Amino acid sequence: MPFSYDKDVGGALEMMKGFSDKMGVPLTFEGIPAGDVETRRAQFKKMMDMMPASGLSVPENIEIKDFTATAPDGYEVPLRWISLKKNSEGEEQKLGPAVLHVHGGGMILGSVALSTSPIIAQVNATSVPVLMVDYRLAPENPHPIPVNDVYAGLVWLQEHAAELSVDPARIGVLGESSGGGLAAGAVLMARDKKLTPPIAKQMLWQPMLDDRNTVPNEHIAPFAFWTYDDNKTGWGALLGDKAGTDDVDYYGSPARATDLSRLPDTYLDVGQLDIFLYDTIDYARNLSKGAVNVELHVYPGCCHTFNIVSRAGETTKRAMDNRYTYVKTI
């Protein structure tokens, strides 16, 4: 049988389409030529503006602190630390795990500010604190700037682990979509630089891993929420004229790594209607070839960012439970 949407995802998309038609703002970047970053950004802003204004609601039990890490070029990378508040000021805190988070946005969109609310929900669900990295976006900041920003945040977290009550041997790296690609690149960098202690886990959610993924798959393309033209745009912004050539290193496009050994235990997930499906499956296979423990989830009938499209859907609930369960193993 041909592919079809998960019932909750499909229903949510129909409702969203009706709302977007009424507001005159398309749901996707369909029709915008590949390579056009600014039109995508303008449309993304319209999408955000049509959402109900809510502001950032910070629960009483959550603490947020902002820091900076110094990138190799001297830029101060903004960081945001989100944790549960301590029970009492004088109480000695045991060292525990932490997550370094890398937001998505196709290399050209997104920010820590936009990702703060879901990360608050994650911290509440897992009790594991998170350090968010506000890496610089392409094309204004091409490779290797974004992955270097992420790595700088990782090093900062290790160096400040004690004051944050973090065990430096229990740090996991988590990335969503393009953030998954940058997270994977930073973890490869940590391996090659022999970062000590090594990263405990990596969690790549619907990750953008391969700049060569530009040929539409006839079964997936009709359902793609992030399209092949979008993918060309994101990778082109990050890598410029090198995108798709042999001149791309694996810190910029992790799927190009031929040796995935000596990497941390890895969690991967992807929707079956996501153009990143085969890249994610291939990465899981290649990690396994490198003797890395891998947990892979493929969700039938689900497009890219299905967990945002259908927040209350049964598949989303199952996916978030699987993600949070893994975070708690760090």
C-alpha cells in the first residue's frame, strides 16, 4: 500500500491548512525557489506572527540563567541554562547528568528563544538540566562557524560542570533537525579532539545529516513538510558552492563520515514521511558497523516535525515518551 499520513498528523495538517488559508499564510515553503533564504525567513516570521501571542511562561520550579562561551574566532556564543530550582540554597547538590541542546531550523532559521518553551517542558519531564546553544546561522555564518559554536558550548559545559552540579562524564548532546546534524558534527569533533571525559550519549531527533540528499523520493516527496528544495537551500547556505561536492568534511555533513567508531551510545528517530528517513537509517547502520550502541525509532505516517504538527497525537505522545526515557539514561 502507498504511504499515508498518521491519522492524528493528517488531521492536524488539515486543521492547520484551513487556518493558514484563512490567514493567507502558507504552512510550508512550497513554491519558494531553492536557494532563496530571505523569502523563507520572511514567511517563517509570518507563520510565527499568526500564532497566538503567549509570551514565555516560566514555571515556579524552573530556573533560567544565560551565559556565553567563546568560539574559536572570538565570538561570544549565547548559552541558556534551564534547570529545576534547588530545594534549598545551603543544600549540597549531587552531581548529575546534563544535556547540550542544539535547535533546528534548516541551518537558516531558529533560535534559543523559540526553543525555550519546549526545553522547559523537557526539563520538567526528565529532571535533567539543559544547556541551549544559540549558534550563528548560515548563510551569514557558513561552515564551520555553526558547528564550532556548538562545540564551544560543549567545552564550556564541561569546564563549568562543577558549578552547575553536573557530572562531566554524564553529558549528552541533543539536536533536532538541522540541530541534529550540528550535534552529530560536534560529537565527531569531540571524538577527534579526544575531549575528556568523552560524551556520554548523543540524541539526534529527525536529524539533517547529509548535504547530498537532494533527489526527491517519489514516495516521500508528496508528504514532505521540509522539502528537497528546502534542503538544498539549507545545505547551500551552510556549505556554499561546496554543497554536494567532494570538498565537504564530515563536521559539516556527518553522513560523510566513513568511520563512526568510538562515538557515544546514540538515539535516533525520524518520521517515515520525512526526507531524512534514509539518511537517519543509514547513520544508524553505520554507527552499528562502528560497534556503537544505537536505538532507532521510525514513525509510520509522520512527516518532519510531526511532534509540532500534532502535539496531542498518540504517535507524538509515544515519540516524546521514548525521547524523554532515553534522556533519563544519561
